[in-house]
Amino acid sequence: MLNGSPLNGAPLNGALAAGAVPEPEYVVRGVGYRWRLRLMVGGLDMTAQLAGGADGDREEGAAGVGGFDLYIAPGTPVVPTDWLGKAVSLDYLSTTGGITTESRRYTGQIASPVWNPTTRLLSCECSDQVQQRVEAMPIAAIDSLVGGYWSADVFEPTEGRSHWDYAIERLSTRPVSLDCSPTGALRVTSWYAAPTPHFVFGPGTTIYQSLRLDLAPLSSITNRVEIEFSYRYSRLWQRNQQYSWAHPETAGSTGMSGFCWWRGFPSELPNIEMIEDAASANGQTLLAPNYYTLPGTMTDPCNNGVAWINKYTDLLLGASWTGARRWTQTVTETYSLSLATAAGEAEESRIVQRASYSFEIEDEAAEAWTDDPITGGESGASDLHDESRRAAAINVALRAGQTEIIAGHRATLISWDVPTSMAMGVDLTHTLEINSDGVHAVGKCTRIADRFDLGSGSAVTTLTIAVMRGGGSSDPLTLPARLGAGVIGTADSGAGEDLPTQLSGYLLPGYDETMQGFSGNNDAGGGTETFPRRFDAPADEIPITERDENKLTAEQLYRVGIPNDMLEL
């Protein structure tokens, strides 16, 4: 029975079997109703003091407002400020066929009482205080209520900021609205129409000439969002270069055998300090040095009857070591992300909005990497990136772009007036179908406005739906892979490199200042040129690709499908 117990006194459409599709409620015309209101203010029934009537207006994504006038009898003192914040509820009671049903139309608080001492009317403007109530909620409660996506790199940290603004930021990433139910409960509802309408308004159910159609202008139907997203972080490099040097007169031997070979053909030798200086000149840190030093004083080390006297035990017949360098490189990953409907893919029909996001991972480890002493580590690179932050920020960018496109495709509104008794079960959560006065459309209910006139006996409700149109299919909003992932850099360079030696002396080549390794003089003499005693170890040049800012780019298109709600004129 329309507006009887099955519709308004029990869950909409009654109990349904699991998976069953609910049947729509068909609004019936040609039925007479008697109606009245119940107004509660601060817990007291003040219906009898209503003067003129009342109204209520609840809209998707906005605070519900209402208003009424109360007549205060002479002799009753009035303090308007005492009325501020008083709880208000407005119920509508309808009787037909001897059956009375009721519907809560509005719940809120008095936000602005105005006293007229001449008419003794207290005019009360009301609000359900959505913004203030959300502002008072903790962040965790907002997360639970609103859902959606959020990133401190896209927005701002929550500390010291408006919690309402935070809720709006999360809402911008979902095709939903936050508002209040008729009983004042905060809730989030989807923008999409249900597969089956909850209520159907057929021919003759609308008030004469009340049907209105507001088509969205083309300029407001965004069908493409282009996002430039930049993500910057530091890459920590280490380059290990292996070195080895052995005096050519050791005959490739080590220990006492190599020394004895050298003793037969002595020459100047480098010392440990020269090895350390060679590494330092390259900006390297000396790691794991292995020194083959000249032995100290011995009576007969080579078993030839000749004593050996030496107090310079830091002189070297050979050495091997690792020279390690560290530096940081800036990596910037730039993603050009496009979201588009079918019309947004075609260049001639695009209506584009653009957005830009960027942030940088700042980590003290980048500074410590080059400032702190090198004590070990392998060649290669490691990134000071934060995948969770990158994912959160890109998710916000993609979801916000998708939501903007969806919003642009539901800006066509259809509204009509009906007697309130014929709309008692309708809420902003419902999908409505209108098939009257040459308009056949289906859409999600976006606004319910009640006007009650006690003088004329008129109770009229204006219903508004948003019709979504667009078509096409949607791609999943998967995150693009991180562009800098998997980079390890150049492997150890010059592994096992043997550094050369040049010595002055008879029939030996002349001095070559470009030759690396050790340079010195042969004790045997015989030459006219004196070589400088030095030790140089070459260090590979760091490739530009590993030193300068590394700019990585990628493009990706996401298709956004829009349902085609019924719209026939």
C-alpha cells in the first residue's frame, strides 16, 4: 500500500532474499491525503505554536537547512539567544484510507533565531550542522566515515588544520557525497544510480507544469584530465675500484723470495703514505689495503751471507687495495597521466582540465652518505625513495581526476513537484525514475525540498535527480611502475688492475709523465735522467648518467567510463 506500513513503516521494499533485485515502488496518483506536522524543539512539542508553516531543504553534499515561525503568546518572556543550538525535528504525518503513516523530514538545530516583538513571531533558521559536526570529529573517525584517498604530499599535514577541509580533500577522491539523513545521521552516499530505481513517478504523478530540466552546458562537462606528477628523491652511489701493484723485480713472488729477487736489482720504492695519498687525490677512501712491505733489519735474509739493514719498514714491494667513492644523484620521475572518456580521447571533442603535483623525499641519509666516513659497502646504487608516499600521492591524483570527470557528467538535473504524501519514503540515497510530461529519465536523487503551508493546506515536495551520461568502459586505476626501480649502476671498475712501474736507468725508456703507477729511480744507475718518485692510481670517470640529475618520464592513459542513465525527452 502506498505510504502505508509496508513502504514507510518497514525497510524499503521489505525483506529481500539474498541476491534478489528489489522491485521499484510505483507512486500512485489520484489518492487523497490528510496531513499534519509534528515540530519538536529542545525536546518539547511546539506544533501548536507553528505560524504559517515550515520548510526543509536537504541537498546532496550540503548542510540540510530548514525554517519555521513560532508564535509566542503575550506574557511569555523571550530571550532569542536561549534558542540558539536547540535541537529541532520535523515529522510529517499523512492519513489516507484510515491509515496514518509518518516520515521524518528534518533533524537539525536552530542556527539563527530572529524575534519580531510586533508580531511576536520567533523566526528560526535551522541547520543540521554537517560542517561543524565533522570539524569536531577526530581524524580517524573521518577516515572511517569518508574513506577515499589522502596524501600529505598532495595536500597539507593535518596538524593545526581544519578537519572539515581534510574531509573535503578525501571526498575529492571519491564519487560520493557527505550529508545527513532525515534523522540527522552523518553518511556518505554514492553518485551512481542503482540498477533498478527505488521509486517510479509515472504519468499524472507530478504537480502541473512543475517539471524542470537543467541541461549541463558543454563547458562544464570535463571529459579529460591531464596530470603532471613529479617525484624526486636522492640516489646514493658507491663506486669501488680495485688496484694492485707489484715491483717488477720481485719476479711475481711475494714474501722473502720476492724481496730477495728485488735485492738483486734494487730501486726506489713507494711507501704506504704514497698509496694513501694516491687514493685521496682521487677522492677515494682506502678500503681493505694489503701491503707487501720491505722487511726490517735481518742478519742473512737471502742465505747469501749478506746482512740486511733497514729501518724504513713502510716501504712497499707490492700492494693491493680498494678505492671507494660515494656521491649522491638527484632522480626525478615525471609521470604524464591522462584520464579521459571516449569523447576526451578524440582531440576535436576534448574539454580538458589540468593538474600538477610534485614532491621530494628529503632524507638526512643523503647528506650523511657523503659526509660520513666510508667503512665498507659494495659498488652500485640505492634509492632513498618512499614507495608508500609515491603510491599515496599518485592514487590521490588519479582518483581526484576520475572524480572530476564523473562529476562533470552528472550535471544534468531534472526536478519536479509532488504532494509530500507521495514522496514520504524518498531519501537522497535513492534512485528515482520520472516518466511524465514528455520526460523519461532515471537518476540518483540529489535534492529534497519540502514546503508546508498551514494556511493553504499545501504540502509540496520538490525532488531533483542527477542524470549521468557518457558511455564507454573504464580502465583500472593501477599505479604506474616506479621508473627508477631496479637501477644498480656500474659494477666494480678496474677489478684486478695491475698498475705499472717506470724506473730510470741504463737502457730503460725515458720518463713518461702520463703513466700511472709508480715512478722512481733504479739504484744500479747507468742513466742520465732522474725520475720523480711518485705514485698515481687512475680513477674511472663517473658517467654523466650517474652524476647529473636523472630525469625519467612516462605517459599513461586511463579510460573513464560513464554510465548512461535513462534520458528521453
